[in-house]
Amino acid sequence: MAPRENLFKTAIREGRPQIGLWLDMADALAAEIAGHAGFDWLVIDGEHGPNDLRSILAQLQALSSSTAEPVVRAPVGETWMIKQLLDIGARTLLIPMVDSAEQARELVRAVRYPPHGVRGVGAAVARASAFNTIPDYADTASDGICLLVQAESRAAIADLENIAAVNGVDGVFIGPADLAADMGFLGRMDAPEVQSVIEDAIATIVKAGKAAGILTFSEELNRRYLALGASYVAVGADVTEFSGALRSLRSRYRDGGGDPDLATRAGY
Ligand SMILES: O=C(O)C(=O)C[C@H](O)[C@@H](O)CO
């Protein structure tokens, strides 16, 4: 039995738009609910969500009955951390703060077994191999693994062509919040200077033959990025959706109607 196909990886390779959501509740039940909402991909956020290996595992298990591809964002791109995430069954990884092609090449090595990389071999006891019931797991694992690197600094933008060209990088994901901050526009992702860099970055990634992705809570921007060739866009986050819905509900019962902006305030 070979590992099942990574349909998200196939879709972004073919340029078919994939709509995603950020999961920062760090909760299996919340992930399961999101899994049944029809998203194509869901980011289990190990960078900013209060996650550890166990909570990521629980969310992977909760999502195993859904068609959404779990995308696990590591806190940082460390080889030992990537090994643990792959062993618990994460197949699509999003690695934050990748500033150079050299860093991207190291990440490719981290997700591959020798002789192509440095991933430690422990498949026999790992969930990734369905506990040793996928006999050819080690030989076929890299087919299902999808490596997405995040470009979110001026340094990354300067080396973007080379990052996108790295063999084994499946997609480059633009982090608008960090990019804006690094450019001197903290919290102002909509600044024209930032938007112009983002649009050029999408073009560069697509020209290199790789999948471009991004997260924004603005529907207008998401539609624009899709039109420019981005193939996987995250359109919101569980925390902000939950919080916005609750505040909106509460404000309807407040004298005077409450603060109409509460539910829609942009986040980053
Ligand atoms: O820079 C960004 O934008 C991202 O990397 C995404 C954010 O980290 C995400 O958590 C939304 O706030």
C-alpha cells in the first residue's frame, strides 16, 4: 500500500486555486469543525498558535476524516523539528522566515531521507507510515511531501528568484504581515509600497514555475492575488472568525447597537 496522494500538492502544481484557513485555536475539535467546512487546506499554526507536538498530532488526527489538506506551520525551520512533524504524519509543511535559497536548500534536505537529505529514519514507529503498514513508505515518502517556504522579509524578496528555483521547494508563500513590518509598515499590509512588492513577488514565483500562496483577510485582495496567479490563498483564521462572530452577536444586544467595526476589524 503506497501513501495516499497529496491532492493539495497536485492541485497547486497544476495551478488549481485552493482556498485555505489558518487554525490558531490549537484545538482538535475546532480543527475538526473547520475540516468539515469545505476548505481545501488548513494551516495548523505552530508559529503563532499555542501548539506543541501533541496538539498538532491531535489536530492531524481530527482532520483525517476531512478532505482538507492539513498544512503544518513549524515554529522555525529546524531539521529536528521537521523530522518530528513528518513522523507524526504532517505531509505539507509551511516553514516561516526563509530568507535565502541556501536556507531553502537545507529545508529540502530536511524533508528527504538519505542519500537525498538528512531526515532521520524512524518510519517503523511513526504515524507517517501508518505504523509500519505502508511497507514502501521510506521509498515513496517524498512523493507525498509538499514543502512550502515563507518569504516575508526584504532579504527573502531580494533572493526570491533563487528561492523559488530551488528543486524540491513546491511553493513559496508570502507572509504579508511580516513583510510589511520588515519594510517599515507594521500592521499596514495595504500600503501601496507593500502591495507592489507582493504583486511582483507573486509574478516572480509563478514565472519560476512554482506555486505562489498568501494569506489576507481581505476578500478583494484575495481575489486580486488569485487573478495574478496565486494558487493557494488563506482567507481567514479560526480565532478571528470566532471572535468576530461572538462580538457581533453580543453587540446586537447592546444599547445603541455597539461598535459596528468590531466584527470586521482587520487582523495581522
Ligand atoms: O507574515 C504573515 O502575514 C504571516 O506569516 C501570517 C501570520 O503569521 C498569520 O498568523 C496571521 O496573523
